[in-house]
Amino acid sequence: MQVVIDPAERLSRWLEREAGISEARIVRRLTGGNANVTSLVETANGPMVLRHPPADTVSDLAGAGIAREYRFTTAIAGRAPVAEPVLFCDDPAVLGAPFSLTRFVRGTAITDALPPAYPDTVATRDMIGHALIDALASVHSIAPVPAGLGDIDKARNFVVRQIERWRAVRSAHAVRDLPLIESVGAWLAENAPEPEAVRIVHCDYHLDNLLLAPDVPEVRAILDWEMATLADPMVDVGLATAMWNRDEQLPLGFAFVQRISNVSGVVTGSELAQRWSHATGLSIDHLGYFQAFALWRLAAIVEGAYGLFRQGQVDRPYERGLEKDVPALLDAARRIAAAEGMA
């Protein structure tokens, strides 16, 4: 009679045999991270976080994001706030998919409400903004770029390649009329600035992807590095600042993102960018361009999920909300681009 060992037990045995991590048991799923499964693992060596692709989406490329995340966080650890990498395994025989383990970081993610211990003041929200941009500056200050993370020369064309890619994808798979995809995209392509520097870029940097201390606005860890790459660091600055201290009188794409900042008197996105520039020594001359690019790119990417909804393949609040979120993001990108000279 063949004995079938469940994946959790198989993982525990492998960790003890190959990594000396004993008494490992998966305790529960953790929130956060849309692309991968994130679970708390208790071990004799302390609590850890397990990350792997969902079982129902495993393909030849399913572990690429996990591998990328581990590679980048290994290079960043000790220089900027990330969870300490412990190990990466690409053998699907262990868990059914590639996986990584990192040290558990205790903290809280902030969206539209402050943690109970935080004073509900403008000063607190300013401190959160400063913590947000200072953590990003610590990543972008890693220079030279560590070896093994990518091609520096290719990275200089990241923005142009992204514009070309997502214009083509949205044109080929359009499910509704979104003329701003093409008009704003064309302007971005024609006006892409030459990068001042190439650095490690998170590519989805905002408060939802940070863990802050539960009692004081300090960043404990930057999470979700599956999309990390090498590029002009203004790619990150553009997204973080474009979605900071937004006008609630306007339609907002993903209105919950960084919503705690949408309060009169709170430090502005431009002021946060100036703080980043002072910390890194890099220019923010093209801030408006990168804010428009970040919102346009986000809209172009997530429109794919709305297409799946329209085709009946998914039907959750997130995908349904994209009916309004995508046009709102595109309109915000248009307004910023118009202020930068787009006709």
C-alpha cells in the first residue's frame, strides 16, 4: 500500500533534511499579495513566511516571480527594509511549485485607515509619507547595482519597452473603447526621458506593499517583489507620489490605495519626491512624466483582468471595480500629461 504524504508534511521533512529547519508547520494563510500564496510557518527556528504560486495557476513560468523576488530581496537585505531571505527551492517535487521562505516580520499594512495606536493627525500622515519615501530612497541608493539582477543597458530602455508592450497588448485584446490608452501612450513614447540612473525598482510601490510598525510610522519591510527589475528609479517615485494626497472630488482609480493621505494639509506627492531627491542625489525634473507613465501603465496592465471579467472567466469585486478604476486611472494620467505639455 502506497503512503501518500500531504504537501505540508513533505515540506516539513524537506526543510529539516535540507536546511536544518525543524518542526515546521504551516499555521495559516496571510493576507496581502494577489499573485502568490503567502502563509505563516512556525518552526523551531522562529516564525517564517512561505511564498509559492497558487496550485491552480502553476505553469512553466509560475515560479518566475518567486525566484525573482528571492533574488532581489537577497541583494537588498541589510541595505533596505525587506524580510530576511532564508531559502528558495525550485524543486516542484517538494511542494508542487517553487517556493521561498523569509523571516516573519511583524507589522501592519495601511490603506484607508490608520492603525489604532497612531494619532489621527496630519502630522502622523506626514510621518507615514516620509517613511514611505525614505524606505524607497534606501532601495534606490543601492549603487552600484549588485551583480546578477539584470542587464544594465537593457534596463535603460525599460520605460519605452513597457509602453510598446502594453499599447500592443491592449490593442490586440481590447474589450471596450479606451482611447486614452493609445493617445496618452503615444505621448509617453514620444517624450520618454533618458534615464539619469539605473537602480533596483520595485515596480508596484505604495503603502499596501509595506509593513509598518504597529505603534509608530516606521517601515519594517517592503513586500511583494515579484515585479522587481532594473530601471530608472523614477518609475517607483512616479507611482508612489501620483497616488499620494489625491483629490477626493475626482474619480479615483483604486481609491483605497494610500487613502489615508487624502487629507487637506498633508505633505504633497511633489514634496515627497523632493525628499527622495535629497536622499538619493537624483533629479526629479521629469516627475510629471513618470507620474503619468505610472498611472497609464497600471491601467493598461489591470485592464487585462477586466477583459477576463467581460469574458466570464472571473467575477469578483476587484474585476468588477475595474470598469471604473481603469478609466479613472487613465484620466488622471491624461491630466498630468496635459500639464506636462500633451496636446
